[in-house]
Amino acid sequence: MPDFIVIGAGISGLTVAHKLVQSGKDVIVLESTGEAGGKILTERIGGYLLEAGPNSLRIENQETFDLIEECGLAERIIQADPASKKRFILKNSHWIKLPSGPGEAITTTLFSIGAKLRVALEPFIPRTKSEDESVASFVSRRLGQEVFDHAADPFISGIYAGDPHKLSMRHAFGLMWQAEQEHGSLIKGMMKNRSKALKKSFRPKVISFPEGLSELTSVLRTSLGERLRLHEGALHVKRTQNGFVVSTSTSLFEAKTIIFALPAYDVALMLESIAPDLSKTLSNIYYPPVAVVYLGFRKEQFSQVPEGFGGLIPSKEYRKILGIIFSSSNFSNRAPDGNLLLTIIMGGACQPDIATRTNEEILKVAIAEVMDLLKPNGEPTFQHVKLWNRAIPQYNVGFGAVLSAIDATELNNSGLHFIGNYRGGISMGACIKNATELAKILV
């Protein structure tokens, strides 16, 4: 009987299993598909490198860097091109560079003089007494409507593909919420946090690998060897006197400890008999659909080749896409010589009808938007679509009740543990950190 059964081989499941094996524990990882990595999915098609999930990895904690080193990938790190620091926001159908410092914040045309003066008043705005608040309410209250409309709103789309009127500031952007609570001002709090960060030896950086982020999950998959059972997903979990029994389509596995590392909606199905209340809670977490469209062009098709991270689009622009990532500008080896790759994000919580469209319809809309916004000369030479029917968990207002329910279930059910991007952060770095911390607790 293994010490642990990990259900799910996304980055959370792979990381916790890797760490437990390192500590000498006997682990089995069950995965229903034929691949490891979950939504971290890299493909190379026609010379283009396509990331279907996260486009880059922000090394924001020591745990992430340690995992990369343990996998022997430290020397394969490629940092994002300096040009990627340039980010654009669409305003009145024109791209405007997002300010990257105080000087640019004063001179930018992204915000009116009135909006800039309103931001200057932020330190005098009282902190909220509410236990939770939507992102839209928080940003509008502290920084004004214009900053919300032309900065916060598009970034919510870019990070969560979410609805800022529903997304929880406390749980989706905890550092900013905490800054207000502790210092009475978002600006003061963030400046103090920045000052502390500059004193630390660890510096966050945005990276990838020559063959994409799947290099990391591929190494983890290889290191687990036969402990990873692909095409053998868990169907049911039952409690026994000695722990738990997990049944798959072909086998039964017993262990004293089960680690659920699946999306919340899949975990909910398995908890119906052993934790029905949490099952219902997890089933209510919303994952909106997101389409990722890849378009390749010859560089000569542009009078000015798109350079920078990309552009995000506020809701007020009423476009049919959420943003465009200039993928081949961020990292090398993403497109054949003389070509460039654009990644277009569509759908999300505010445009969920994307899930009802065919790939041909999605492509048609994406191409039309790119032609209008970037004005290439002629049609794309490469095109591809990836649709996620349930993409990113939404930390909506009231999400604290979800987290409390998970905590209570773990406390009352010895041997049950839950990790994944619906708990503790949606980024790769957060998932790696949380999985590493769980492994430390369990050994």
C-alpha cells in the first residue's frame, strides 16, 4: 500500500508527488488523460511554439526556483525579452503604452488630468470596513473610475478572464487588499511592500524554456516513472478503516492519505459520498470558457512589427477579444525565421458564449479583430485554436466561505488534502509553492 495517492497530474499534483518521492515516500499519481501537466500544454506546429495555458512562468518564490533546479532546468531558463516590459492598453481603438514608472504616469495619455488628480487623493480615502469587496468596487473607490476602466478592468481579463464586478479583491489580489487594511492606503502599502522586496536577495523574473513550459512538466513526469499512472483516472474514493480506497476503470488502490490535485469541479464529483457539503461548495466554483487563438504572420506584413508583451482591451472598448499577446516578441524560438506569432485571448466570464462557437467562427472573429487593431497587410499564414470549456477558477466575492469549507473538511477528515489553482493562487508559481508546502507538512 503506497503512503500517498495523488489524484491529478497537473503542476500541483506533479510537484507534491515529486517532493514526497524526494523524501523517500511511496507515491502513486493517477491521471485520467495520456498527458501530464494539466493546462500547461505546449505544442510545436508548423515551426510555431504554442502555449495553450500560461504563456510564461513568473519565478516569484524560492520554491519555484528550487523545483526548476531540482529538475536540471536552471541552465535552460530563458528570460523574457526586455521589450516585454512594454504593455499596451486599447483606448478609443488606439494602443497606448501602460506607464512603467512615476514619470510616465504623469505624462501618459491613458488617463485624464482629472483621473491623475483623483489617484493623488488615494492616501486620504478611508479603508473599507467590509470583509470582502469586488475588484470593481475596490479600485473605483480607491483610485477612481477611469483607472478602473482603463487599467484594472483589462488586467482582470488578462489574468483571470473574469468579471471585475464579481471577482473578490481580498482573495484574487490579496496583497493589495492587505495593503489597504494594514496601511490605510493602497499606494502607501504597495510602496512599503516594494521597499521590502528590494531588500531581499530574491528577485522575481519572467521566464520560459526553449521548448516551452512543458519542459518542466515533462521532466517531472519522467522523474516519477511508473509511479505516474496515465490513462488511469480516479473514479470513486471511499473511506475504509485503514484510510481510503480509490477505484479507477481497471484497479483499486488503497492509501492512508489522498491528495486531490484536480480542478474543483472534478474533485466535487469524487467527494459526494465522503464530504457532500464540500462537494456542493466546490461544484459551485465558476470556471469560464476561454479560447486561445494563434495567428502567424510574416514580419513584412506589418509596417511596424508588434513589439512588447502585448495589448489588453478594456470592456469599454466593446471588442470581441480580451487581448493580444505578442508571443514571439517575448521569447525567442516561438516562430519560424522572418515570421511572428500572436496569441489572442477570447471569451472569459464576460463573454462566455465563446463556448458555443465553432473553431471556424472563433478564428474568423479573431482574425477580423487583429486585422482592425494591428492592420497587417494580408491574411495570417498560420492559424490554430485551443478552446478550454472551463479555464480559470473565479475567486468571486464570498470566496472566503469556499476556503473555510476546504479547511474544515481537511481538519475533520484525517488523510484528505486539497491543492490546485482554486486554492491559494492561480499562477504556476503559487501552485508550486502550495504543493511544496503541503509536502513538507506531510513528511
